[in-house]
Amino acid sequence: MDSFDYIVVGAGSAGSVLASRLSEDEKSTVCVLEAGPSDWHPMIHIPAGFMYTLVNPRVNWLYTSEPSEWTGGRAIAAPRGKTIGGSGSINGHIYNRGQRMDFDGWAQRGNRGWGYADVLPYFRRTEKRIGESDATFRGRDGALDILDLDWRDPLCEAFIEGAVQMGIPRNPDYNGATQAGVSYVQRLVRNGRRFSSARAFLHPAMKRPNLTVRTHAHATEIVFEGKRAVGVRYLKGGRGGAPMEVRAGKEVILCGGTVNSPQLLQVSGVGPSALLQSLGIAVKHDLPGVGENLRDHYAPRFVARVKNARTINERSHGLSLVGEVLKYAFTRKGILSLNPTLVYVFWKSDERLDNHDLQLTFTPASYKEGVQSKLDDEPGMTVASWQQRPDSVGYIRIRSSDPLQAPIIQPNYLSAESDRRVLLAGMKLARRLLASKPLAQYYDHEIFPGPKVQSDDELMEAAKQRGTTTFHLMGTCRMGPENDPTAVLDDQLRVRGIEGLRVVDASIMPTMPSANLNASVLMIAEKAADMIRGRQPLEATILRD
């Protein structure tokens, strides 16, 4: 039985940063357990390879959420990364932090040190911003390359101009002083290849003798001595593999993500006692909030046929695709170098609001049956929209004591009336943007939901039929103050009532940021590393209102 100072469960975005920072201390030994393989697969590193990794069981847990009323009884795919780099190796590699108010809201809920001024230095420490930026908000000396999309397309340009004509301003840096506006996306790419936190942090750190990374190591149980976590049991190679155990002299740190971290806690006997007892699991510590507070962004997509321009759809078939493959091989350019989304819009569902609550995305492509893994044969363009800070709350719950069985994932999409109201405004804005004057020369006709769908009820029915996840699951081990009976963690990310155990990933978020989650997860890991090492937090940034 091997022993280390720290055991990090999960080599995703958070685990990669955390393992790198902890192993900077030569006196500390760190072991990372990753259930999946190394990130060798070429489709991980080709930006457009996300369409392959979204459905590949070698690098993806391929989870599915439960049917619900507002998904029309549909089960929706919930992809999660299962490889070095985790979901950061299979996502859209877009960098988006969110608004100042998101993190100030965390602090206002009683989480000391998590206000925007407190976390901003940790965002900056990670970043190597390439492009326009304000040093107050952006970092240039970090390990992670962040650059603007350099693809220019007549459809994207027309879409942006249409937004501007509707009163939505261009924003040169939505991760800067303000998020509102329209712009090309910022992304994690180096030399035309995905630049994940694994490549930026974990792989360089693996050269250190005090860091051990074990792949194909599926964690099955946290080992406790009384109320202290002292190790982790895992199967080498998954089901049927050899049972192994590693011990932690200082801490066990869960970085498995929003699904796997609460699952491992629950099968280990930490969670709602009624659930655990009903499945025959001995309760090590009754913690009702484990697995609760699940939130995700739910997005319907408007799709239109295109005329007078080539879209990504046509470029991805036949001889055109051969040409694109050669272009990427020799220049790292072309459609294989692109993200799933090319343009962002951040705006309001109601002009009377003080801040925006909608996020919309545009891409000069469309997908069969609305699924982001198969492009249409005919030319198309797509606008998706979602409520940035959803109120609908769901849960993650294990089905049995078997740690290898996928848990129940129930986001309860659109169960909150406020989410439906905001989403409806977003759908109407998406339609107006597609019908804007600058896009008129390229806009042929709407194919989904279609011109016959006009009333509010008809639009919501369309959202039921084809809305889907944006892959932003969070909140299932949320932090909160001591007087909050459903908080799982304190503001140091320590599991309440347990010694030597923390959680560091998207599950710790008390509320949803107005953003994709990867940027915030990197920040959380940076901040957690200082906490664990006993360092003083970085000095808060002085901000003017």
C-alpha cells in the first residue's frame, strides 16, 4: 500500500492545476488517480474533434440525465470527460469567466474570500492572455494560453453587425471590465491545438519526482478512520480490475466533477442518511446536501438554411473535407481548428434589468436533429440561447452501492417559472438576430422551430422538443456558511464534519456563474492550492464601481 501526502481523485481541469501547484513543494508527495486513459487521442487535440469526443466511450463517461416534464419526457446526454484533462479535454475549449456579480453573490451567501475582488487575482494567475486586455482584469504571465478566435466568416460578421444594429455593443473583451455585448469567442488554443489545463499544468508537472499520476484507476471508496479520510480504494482498469488502495498522510481531495465527486462521497457513506440506508450503505457521516443543488444551462437552438455563402456544413463533406484536413495538417487553419461556437452575445431578457441574464451563441453550421455531433448536409446556421443563472434545481443520487454504476442525474430543466420566462425572451431574441438586416442576404428560411411556431406556448413546446444541455453541470457539493444545513463544504472547501477531505471542482459552486464553467474551475483550483498549502491568499484587487 503506497502512501502520499495528498491524493487527488480526478485529473480534469481542477485536478491538473491542483496537482501541479501542490507538487511545486518538493517536500510534498502527490498522487493523482484518473479513471480514464492518458489524453493521447488525436481527436482531443484537434479543436473540431469535440464532435468525436462527445460520443466516444474511451474518453467520455457518456452519462444521461433523467427525463423530465420540460424536456418532453426526453433523456438528454450529459457528457463528462474520462481522460487526463477531464471535461477540459472534450469540451468546446472556450474561456468565459462570468460577471462580477456572480462571485460577489457567492461571498454574500457567507463564503468568505470568494467575492470578485478576491478571486480575480486567481483568474489572472492562470492566464496568459494573448490579445487586447486590461491588466486590472487579465493576466499575461500564466501557463494557460487564451486568445481570440481569428476565423473571419461573412456569416459571423453579418451576425455581429446585426446585433450591433439592434443596440448590442461590440465588446473587445467579455472577460474584462464588463461581459455584456457581442464578440468572437476567446479560447484555449496553442498553435492550432487544444491547450487544456492538462497540457498547461499537469504534463509539465509530471516530470517532478514527487508527483505520481495513475490512469485507468477508478476510485471506488474513500477510506476513513473515524471521521478522518485517510485514503482511497480504486480498481486498476475498472470493473474486474485489481483492487488497490493508496493512503494520504495529509488530505484526500476530490476533483471528480459535479457528477463523480458526490457519487464517490455517497458510495463511501457520506451523504443523505435516508438515501444511503435505503441502499444498504453504512452511514459514515450524514450530510444531506451531497448531490443536491444541481444546476445546468438548458438551450434550445434556432436553425436557418443559408444561401449565397458556404457554411461549415458543406466544408465538412466529400472533397471539401479532404481539403480541410490537408489545410489543418499543414497550416493549423480551417474548420478543423474551430470551436463549436464562434460568436457570443450577452444581453438582457428585459431592457428594464440592471444587468444581463441571457447568453446566446452563433455558429455558421447546423446539426442533424439538433445534436452537436453530426453536421447537416445542407448549408445552415444556428443560434442557441439560455438563461445565465438558472433557478431550476436538481440532484445527483447513486442508484446502488456499486461505485461503477452511473448515478441518477436529474437537472429538472426549466422547472422554475423564472427560467422559462427568461428563456422565452432569449428564443425571441435569437429569432430577431437571425432575421437581422445584415444577415438577410444569407438567410434563406428557418427550419427549426419553423415559421409556423409563433406563440409563447408554441415556442416553449419547441424548447421541450429540442432543447439540450450546454454541458455546464455544477453545484452538487456546494460551499456555504456553518448555519446552512445543506452546505457540503465550508469556504475552505473542506467537507463539513470530516477531517482531511476537500472537494475542488465545479460541484463546490453555490450558484451558477453567468458563463461556461471551465474558467471558474481553474480559478477554484488555483485558490484551493493556496488554501491547502497554508499560504496567504493573493491580495484582493482594488476595483472602482
